Amino acid sequence: MKIAVLGTGMVGEALGTKLVQLGHHVTMGSRTPDNQKAAKWAKKNGINASQGTFSDAAAMSELVFACTKGEGTLDAIHSVGAAGLEEKVVVDVSNPLEFSPGMPPSLLICNTDSLGEQVQKAVPSAKVVKTLNTVNCEVMVDPTRASNPTMFICGNDSGAKAKVVTLLKSFGWEDIIDLGDIKTARGTEMLLPLWLSLMNVIGNADFGFKVVGRRKSE
Amino acid sequence: MKIAVLGTGMVGEALGTKLVQLGHHVTMGSRTPDNQKAAKWAKKNGINASQGTFSDAAAMSELVFACTKGEGTLDAIHSVGAAGLEEKVVVDVSNPLEFSPGMPPSLLICNTDSLGEQVQKAVPSAKVVKTLNTVNCEVMVDPTRASNPTMFICGNDSGAKAKVVTLLKSFGWEDIIDLGDIKTARGTEMLLPLWLSLMNVIGNADFGFKVVGRRKSE
């Protein structure tokens, strides 16, 4: 598949590299056409890896991962624009973390709204899927690092969610729960404060949440 | 131990009954001295079960469970008052759910504050411990119903948390993580939107969250 990864940070790099390894054609997008981190990543990852602006990357792809920091997600999406993402699957893996008041971060958006919903509102004709935001980027692409936790998936379009589930399974995810429409992204983003407390106590990020008990509707 | 259970709903009944079964002396507290549900519960549960006002219950006990609906927790705590709870362990198991705008409920307090913190501020000389609020009341007193999930515990006083851990173990909890001070209650209360989405998808409440992965600091 032709896939865009918007963002040159740890998350974009981890997802982009894994997707190339799985045989996909990946374009890493950034604000500028000459981003050095993106150029270095593309050079390192061979013929199926390229780079460009956010718009370039989206234009070349049928599926787009939004991997910027949460505070930059809407800017990245707006810079591509609704027309550039029309009918495309947009996988939002970011969290609306607010670091400025100091640690631990709070959320910029929560409770009665979510970043996932705001992305969907920004590009109504795109098919936004929220997932992977409840684990560290190394666990995103290798769930065995965290003993195979549960992954949640949220979005309004069943076909788009099915495509993303196929990708998640190719990363190694075995336990995936479809929570429902994009509104349910609130719950997954609101898991972050607990995740951050746990990282503080546990001392590493190789963990996740497994839903256990009587799961009769599986 | 002499224990108060503030609240006559499903949570108060489940906890009160389990505590009596474990040999504790339990007083169920309610707004009025002649609450019929509390009287019925006390009659059914034998010589170690009694009932009275919130203040009566707290006065007779060294440890107090706050089991009202989240919207009523601060009222119940205020009706006992700081003097009535001085140096006592107050276990807040409630969640600040806001049902009035319709389903699914949002939270009345979150992100930069929590109900746990507000209870601690209301009774500064009490030792507030937040726990059990991440599972249904039947799972609270029998974690095997949900295949032994992880239980979180938050609070400023180590001695109080140790007492509560002993009680949790007597309920059957095997995997308990101390998240830190009462501020970390934010994360456990903010788990509720995800819990509610899962209950909607799974179709029952016999589930919980197990922290899996590399938990080196255990």
C-alpha cells in the first residue's frame, strides 16, 4: 500500500520504518520539503521510502498516519487540507498532551471532545481512525514488547477500520477491540494520564493495558 | 476493623456485605437516620452490621468507604465534616460521572483536578485513598469475576495505603499498583469513559484492565 507518515519524530520514524519493512511504499511528510530528519530516514530505508511536505506525502498515499505531537496534529491536517485527504483513511495516533504547565502533562482537549473528533471535523470527507495512541511507539510496531496488550480502534467508517485492523495485525497486534465511532476516541485519549503515572512508577514504556474478564461479544 | 460504608446503593451494599463476611463491623451510613435500604441491609447482615447517618457511621469507624454516586460524594463528606474524619482513612471509590447531558456520561471533574483530590481538600486531616473506582462493584469484591485485573491505589499517606492494600488483598486482589499521591487519582477517574465504551461493546461489566508488559519495578 502507499502510505504517508506525517511527522518526523520518534513515532513517525518507528511507524515509517516498520511499514517499509512490511513492503509498503512510505512517504514521510513534514512542514518543509527539505526536512533533514525525513531526508535521512528516507535515505536509510531504501527505495520504498521517500519524503516531502505533508501535502506531498498525502497526495502520494491512500492511507495517512498522523504522527506529529498532538499539539501539531490539526496544523498538519489543515496544511494538507480537506481536498487532499478526501476519501482517504487518516489514522490518528497522536494525543493532545499539554506539556507547558509542567509535568505530568494534562490534556489540551478531553471529556466532551477529543483530538480524534477534531481531526474528523477538520476533514469531513476523510475516514478518520483513532488507534495506537495508548502505547509507546516501540510497542505500536511490536506489541510483544509489552506482552500483547489490547489495542483499541475508533472511527465512523467500517471499511477504513477494517483496513487499519489488517495493518495492526501485520504489526503483530492480536487483541483489537473496535470501540465504535470516533467519539469513543475520548476514552482512549483520556487513558494517557494513567499511562503517564504508570510509566513514572514502572520506569519504562514497555507496557500496555489488556482488557481481561468476561468478553462475551468477542 | 470498624468500617463505615457511606452510601446505600449497589456499591455500598456490595462492599458492606463483603466486609461483614470478612468479619469486620460495618456501619452503613446515609443522609437520614432511618434509611430503609440501610435498615434492610443491616437486618439481613447480622450482628456485625448496623446503620445510621453518614456522621454516625464515620464516628463509629476507623476506616470509611465513600460509596455514594460521584455527584454526592462531597456532600456526604461535608455532612460528616473534617472533625469527624480527622486522622481516619477515607477510601474514595466513587467517580465524578455527569449523566445529565445523556449517555454516555462525561466527567464533572477531570484533567487538572479529580474527585479524589477534592475529597482530600475537603477533609485535609483525613487520609484519603482512591481505589476500586476502575471496576464494577461486583468485581470490586471479587476480582476473579474479571480474571484478576490490575487495581490502582492513590493517596498521600503510605500507612493508609498499606491498610487499604491489606483490605484489597482480603477481597482477592492480587495485582495492585500504587500510582503515587492523590493527584494520580486523575488518571484512574479518567479511565471511566473507556470503561463505559467497553461495557457498551462487551455487553457486561465483568471486565477490567490488566497492566501487562515489562513491569520491572514490581
